[in-house]
Amino acid sequence: MTTSAGQFAGREREQVFAALDSFRIEVPSWGFANTGTRFGKFTQGGAATTIEEKFADAGQVNALTGASPTIALHVLWDLPKGKGDVAEIRRLERQYGVRSGSINPNLFQDQEYKYGSIANPSAEIRGNALAHLLDSVEIGRELGATDVSLWIADGSNYPGTQSVRRRIEWMQEVLKLTHDALGEGQRMLVEYKPFEPAFYHTDIADWGMALELARRAGPKAKVLVDTGHHYQGTNIEQIVAWLLRLGELGGFHFNDRKYADDDLTLGSIDPYQVFRIFHEILSVSDEERAGVAFMIDQSHNLKGKMEAMVQTVVTAQELYAKAALVDREQLAGLQQECTEECFRGAFWQDVRPVVREWRVARGLPAEPLKALVESGYVEKITRERGSKNARSVSSYA
Ligand code: LRH
Ligand code: MN
């Protein structure tokens, strides 16, 4: 029930405050770096190139939003010396007040992975891939990070060039060994993607394949849903409902897209999609929800990287607040034709005023994006990093 001033009062205000108090979303280190498409990248003077700069930027986003206390790390990009970088990462955690989040192994860059990594016909190459996964598990353990988040780019480009069936076997072996190396409290998340960089078959292409591989690996393996990794028209919230029902949902990589894995900013194309996903999440018990990690996985090619990241966290908070307004008891009791209005109605509520109230009540800037601009942070990092970034060229071929 909104007051005349459109302010939320009573139960609804508490619902939004409680939802925002528990809402946390992880930022990706690579979201602060100069990234692009295969046709090149447009560099930004303020982009982060060192892991310290990535922690500094993540620290700023968390200070402005109060909702992103962890940063996802990509092993080869952020820990080139592997375990040798752990001490430095611990120092940066203390200095910038953000903790290491999910550890993302990288099995898609090295030349030897041309025909795959954990699904490669060569046992020696599968062994090298396993070694990198075990290193990543070790790094996660030493950093006290819970999740090792696996995206496997493996696949093929032409029919008949690979045995899809034998590759399943090889993947299972490596994923089982990786699972069994996980320490107390550690999990492995299996991310699926229908295509790119492979364009005929991808070994872990959909939620069913990821689910089966996770289950066969063991109880510490769960499925990761990247919202950009679905064919057009896929009902993603139905997949989420299934994975929640099965207790196999480990987390999300949130972004938005118009066509394929466009990695655009969350809610920029289809905010109702994220609202529907959040509704499924808020429809289960606190314990079931506790194990679901929210992470951002975007590449900011044209938007300012800091602005895009702050905007993304703010948009996610607003959509989560809207989903918190759905009266799920009423929804359960209502007949068919009324449910949509009860559901849709929450989406159309303007929650920005009550979310601003929550920020102020928690000692945070009421308008994080405005506060970012007023802080002069982007100008500062552009001054400090500009000359270095100007030297970084980008070309497709
Ligand atoms: C693959 C992916 C994966 C990350 C990469 C940066 O498309 O979603 O999660 O490793 O983007
Ligand atoms: Mn992803």
C-alpha cells in the first residue's frame, strides 16, 4: 500500500528494506578492464589493467552501493603467478575492503586448448587442464573463497570432427577429480553456454548437460546460470525454478542481451526478465536462497566502466526490491486472471524513493551514480592510468 506521496509504508517498506539488507551481488574484475569484441576494443583512459586497480574500483562500487563486497577473479588475468599472487591479493582485500569472490579458471586461451581442454581427445592436454583446475581450487582455498566457477569453452566447429559422446566421458573424469579436491566449504559451479567460441557443438551447452555433469561430479557441484547463455525465447526463470526445486542452483552471471551473449548491462534490454528470475528466488526459503550466488558478468565496451558497474548494482537492487513487493501469499491464493495483476503490479511500482530511503538509512549515498560523478573518482583514475591505457592498442587480426 503506497502513501499519497508514493512512499511505501508499513509491511511493504519493511519487505523492501529486508530484501536490500540481504541483497549482495559480486562484481567481475574483468568488468573494470578494457574489453571488446572480436572486432576490436575501444580503450578507456580510466580502465583497470592491474589487479590493484581492479580492487580499487570494486572498493569504490561497494562504498557507493553497499551491496558488492566481493570481486570475481579470473585466474590467468588476475593471478598470473597463480598461488604466488595470493599474498598480494590478501593485501589488496584489506586495503580496499572487498574480498575475493568466485575463482574463475581459464581453459579457453592457451593454444593447446584448440580442440578442447577437459574434453580434448589428448589425455596429456586433459591432464594440463586438470592441473589448472586443481591450482584454481588451491587458490580458492588459500583465499578462503567459496566458489570455483567453471566455464568450459570446449566444442567443435564442424560435424564429424569430434566424438561428442567420448568427450562427455573425458569431462566427467576431470570434473570428478576437481570436485574431490574441493576443501571444506568449497563448491564448484558448472556454467553452460550454447555456442561461442565453438559454433557446431559446445560440450556443456545447456542446463541439462551442466546439471548431469554437476551431479556426477558430486554434492559440492552446482549449476551456474549465465542469463546471456540461452537461445532466444528460452524461459530462463523456468530453468531457475527447476534448479531450485532440485537444490542444484549454485548461482548466476547476470547481464543483458538483445541477440546472443552480448554481455550488456543488467536490465538494460529486458528488466522484466530479471524481475521474473528474482521472483523465483524470493519464492523459496531463506536456506534454499542462501546458497545462490549473484554475480555480474558483463563487458563494458562503450559505457564508462565505473558508471556501468554502479548502474548495474543499482538496477539489480531496484529489481530485487520490486520482486520483494510481490505478495506471494496473495499470489498463491488468487485465481488465474488475478495473479498476473498481482505479479505485474509489483513490477510497475516505482521503488526508487524507498530504495533511496534504504540507502540513507544505511549511511549510503542516496544516489550512487550521482555520488560517483561528484566524487571525481573517474577523472582521478583517468589521470592516473590514462597514459598507460593509451599505449594499449587493439585490433582483430
Ligand atoms: C563466457 C563467460 C564466462 C566468463 C567469461 C568472461 O561467455 O560468460 O563466465 O569466464 O564470460
Ligand atoms: Mn558468464
